[in-house]
Amino acid sequence: MTIETKTASWARISGLPAWHRIGSLAPLLLLLLVWWAVCYRGWFPPELLVPPQQVADAFRELLDSGELADHLRASLHRLVFGVAIGALSGLVFGVAMALSRRIEIYAAPLFHVVRQVPSIALIPVLILIFGIGETFKILIVVKAAFFPVALAGYTAVQGLPKSYFDVASIYRLPPLALFGKIILPATIPPVVTGIRIALGRSWGTLVAAELLAAESGIGQMMELGRQMFRIDVVMVGVVIAGAIGFALDRSLKLVEARLVRWQPIGQR
Amino acid sequence: MSDATQSPMISTQHLAKSTQYLAQSVQPIAIQPTAFQILRQRLANRLRGLLLPALLIGIWQYLSTLGPNYAYAFIPLQDIARGLRELIASGELLLHIVASLKTALTGLAIGAAAGLFLGSAMAFSRVVDFFFGPLYHVLRQIPTLGLIPLIALWFGNTEFSKILVVSLATFEVMTLSAYEGLRSAEVKYVEVGRVLTFNRVQLLRRVLLPSAVPSITTGLMHAVAFSWLATVGVELLFTVGPGLSVIMERAQIALRMDTVIICIAFIGLLGLVMNQCCVLLSRRVLRWRNTR
């Protein structure tokens, strides 16, 4: 679940001077210290809370056995594959819907109805139709990625000033050039934002789908850890799920920042 | 000289062309559609929008007649209707809808209140911001539903765990929107407040809160959407107690496609209703703003 905000969450921190940035680590270290102290004093039974070093050990163990790499590969493969299909078809669909009034008339109502249904809610029906294989997991990622990108593409093209199209028609720009020279450059930044949202949502949905039914993946690793009361494994999974979500969001934000460089600051 | 000889020919050509253009450009004005025509056009467009869903339902219905292998996944419409009647008649549907809404709203209330509290505390106090800001941003990176195994280990398969996850989902949104809303007050307004020697309460009431309202309202709308999303997720993953997604998950295990379809329809419908309520509410709350 990602939230759309005006200011980047870490930009606030990273914009501060270096000593302050290091200072923001202090509360995290404090939390780690409290966690360790609580475990050390034995206030919680070990099956409920394990000390940080045991989580680190579990991490190393999973890393050395190659288990973690396998799970990561499975999850990321589904994510990349699903998002690629979903985002690409979403972009084509969104732009088509914005350019053609006819497509909008025929397809928009269905689009907006299906958009309302949370991706997670479709897990049972997809399992019933496609079984607990790879297909249903990739399809759920496709669904989660399709709609944000389609919506971003649609609103981006709709938001293009009509004068751009007027100029294009005065110059008798062929449709391909219209697409390459006008529509694409003007819509890429909002579409990248859409892809960033899509990645965040897809990741959350995929982890949930893996928790529910999977034979590999980060979600399945956590679920297995839960069933075997390996809280250290579960915690490794939580940290990794967070780290991947953060890395995806951060890298797309960098792309966004690069793409809007040419715009005056006020219009960004 | 050549100009003079050619000019009559050109002008007749031009005249013909320009009358043609004139006729073209005048035409749309001449057949300005009447109100009735606009209404008919809109109705036709509405019906065209129904074409695609109808087609999909038709394909679904056709697939269900292809044999028992298909019929178990693509349940015929009459079976879905019968299932719906049964669920309504037994009062089961209402029970589960109420239970799901209760989970969502309880989580929303707790999460939004906590988020508003932490967000405004972070906005007003540097110390709170310093200590809780980084922790909050680290927690925020974790997909909320990814926390379920951990919460299941700590608190078990209980109603409390469900509400906790939903609260966390809404808490994340509200904290950020409260924080950014209260921080977004324009400096010049704050300075005007200073000039008028506002005290802290006055500054909060007259300057900071009004400028934070749009952000908080948007945050609340997101929070409502997330609370419903998280409710669906926790009910699928905890499968405990009553709830719309709980019976959906059980129906999936029992291979009852009809119940699954009905549940999805109601999940979508309720999400839509909540969203519409929020839009109306935000319009009412924000009606003082002069938007373009």
C-alpha cells in the first residue's frame, strides 16, 4: 500500500545537512537497543520476541543456504513479469481511451467498475479459475499494475492542452509523429508516477497472494515461518519486503525527478 | 500583367472554395442539437457502455454451457442468482457485510485518530518529529498485509489482529496527511497571524487548521479506501469470525464459485459507496475553497 504525497518521504530527511541525516538514525538505533534490552531482560517469551542478533543470524543462514535468493528470485520474477504486462497494456489502453471518444464510450464504464474492486479480492476467483499456479499470481500483479497506469495515461493525455493538438493538425503531423513528438514527452512523467504507484500496489498485493497460496516467494517464506513459529524468519521476511518496496519506490522517484528536469519548478 | 489576366479565374475558384468552407463552418451551428437530442445521445452512450459488460457476461454464460469442466469455474448466471437469494434469505449476507463494515470502521476510527494525533504532534514538536519521524518512515515501507504473519504470531488469529492491521493501514495515511497538512500553511498567513498577535490556539484555529483541512480530507478519503482494502486482505488471510471475505475464502476452498462472485460484487459495491460518501463529504467540508 503506497500513499501519494506531495513531498517525498525521505527527501525531507536527505535534504537536511549530513549531520542531521545521521541524527535521524539515532531513534532507529534506540529502538534496536530497546528491543535488545527487552529480550535480554526476558520480558517476553522467546517464541514471541527474539533478539535482533538472532534475526541477523536467520538472515545469514537463509542467505548462505541460497533459500533467500530463491524466494527473492521467484517473487521478483512474478513482480517484473506482471508489472511489465500490466503497465504496458494499461498505458496503451489509457492513452487509447483518452484519444478516442468511441473507445471511451464503450470501455470506460467497465473500466471504472473493475477499478473499484480491490486486487486482493480477486485472489479467490482467480484461484478457482486458474488453480494455485504461477498464472494466478502473475494475473493478480497484472491487475494491480494495469489500473494505476491506465488511469495515469488517460488523465495525462486528457490533460494535454488542446492547443498542442491544434498546432499538430496545422503542421499536418502524421499520427506516429504526433505520438512520438507530443503525446509521449508530455505524458511520460505522470505515467512514471503511475508506474511507481503500480509497483508499490503490485508488491503489496503479490506478498499477500504469496501468503495465501504459493510454493515459493517472500510471502510464502513468511507464511512458512509463521507456521513453524520461526519468528526470526518472519522478521527477516518483513524487513526484506519493506526494503524491496522502498528500493522500488526510491528508484522510480529518481527517474521521475530526472524526467521533469526540463519543467519550470512551479509547474512540477 | 499576368496577374491581371489570371485574377478573374482565381477569384471564381476562390469564391467557390470559400462558399464551400463557409457552408462547412456554418453547418454545425445550423444543426445545433436540441435538448432532447442531447439526452438521446447520452442515453445511447450509456447503453453503449453496457455493451462490453453484457458481452463478457454472455461469454461467461456460454462457457458455462460447454460442459461440467467449465461449469464449475464459470457458474451459470441463474445459479449465481439462486445463491444470492439464498444468502439474502438466510440473513447470512447481511451478517457478514455488517461484520466487515464493523472491522473496517473500527480500524479506520482507531487508525485515523492515532494518525491524526501522531501527525500533528510531529508537525508541532521538533522533538517528536526527530524521534518518531524516522521510525514512521521505516514502518511505512513495509506492505501492511506483509505484517500479517508477524501479527498472527504475536496476537493469534483473533478479531484484535484484524482490527490492528486495518488500523495500521489507515494510520499510515492519516499521519502523513495530517503532518503535511499542518506543515503546508503558507508562511505569509502565519506571519499575518503573528502581526495580529495571535496566541497559539488562535493561530491553530484560524490559520493552521483551515490550511490543513484539504490535505486531511484527502488523507481521510485514502484512509477509507485503504481500510476497506485492508479489511478484505485481513479477512482473506485470517479467515476468522464473520466477514464478507471470510466467506469468500471459505467458498473458494469449497469450490463455490457463485458465493465468490457474489462476495466480489458486494466488496466492489461497498467500496464504491464508501468512496462516494467521502466525495460528498469532502465537497461539503471544502465548499469554502474557491477552486478553479
